[in-house]
Amino acid sequence: MNSASNYIPPDSLNLFTVVPKEDCLHEDLLNFQTVTSHLNKDKLEDPCKDCSATHENWMCLLCYDVFCSRYSNSHMVKHNETTGHQIAQSFADGSFWCYSCDSYVYSKNFHALALKFSNIKFPESSGNTIAVQTLAKELQRDD
Ligand SMILES: [Zn+2]
Ligand SMILES: [Zn+2]
Ligand SMILES: [Zn+2]
């Protein structure tokens, strides 16, 4: 199986400059199939639900609402505080943040979502496959 093909744009390498936590237990709460189906081109352009900011927003992976980052008005942080929804995806670089782990997170389960994000956001870079293939190999290692 080689679903790691067709990755990944240089900009998304931000995802890997901080090593993501691979054992976030909160991802069990996510329905990855549904999350992935909610992600599309329009979604990436959604404004913050609270303040209409359009820059570097995040999508909550539990309710699919879009909120702004701490560089705008921190509405995703507030969303976490008021709802307890823990995991969000950055529309800036596609990385995943878990508020409960207080860390970037990643696992094989996120792979389809990361891939879809990349294909929507950076369609012209689909030939750059190195980063995610490397990551996929890392994740497949047993020890
Ligand atoms: Zn977590
Ligand atoms: Zn906002
Ligand atoms: Zn939510």
C-alpha cells in the first residue's frame, strides 16, 4: 500500500519542524472519514465563525466549525475552552493541534486528511512526495 504518493508541498513542511506527538488519545473521538469529507476548497476559505477573520484559520475536527488563530482573535482557543473540542487543523499549513495534549499531533489516521488538505491547498505541488513518505515510514516502524 502506498497512499503516501502525491504528497507534499514545501510549505507544509512546517508540520514537521516540530515533531508531532503520535500517541494522542483524543483522536479516538474523531470520525476521520467524516472530517475528511468536510474538508474542501470552500471550507479552506471560510471566515472565522465569531469574527469573520479570514487569515490562518483553524477547523475544529469535532464539529467542523472554522475559527481564527491566536494571531487574529484566538477564537479557536476560545472554542476549545467553551466546548472542550480538542483537536483542530491549521489552514495555514495543514498541521494538527490537540489542546488537551498541548502539542501538535499526528498518526496514520490523519493521513488521508493531510493528503486531501495538501491536494486542495497546494495542487501544483502534488509531485513533491518526500516529506510524507518519510513520515509514513516513520509511523510504520514498530519500534
Ligand atoms: Zn490529544
Ligand atoms: Zn475570530
Ligand atoms: Zn468544535
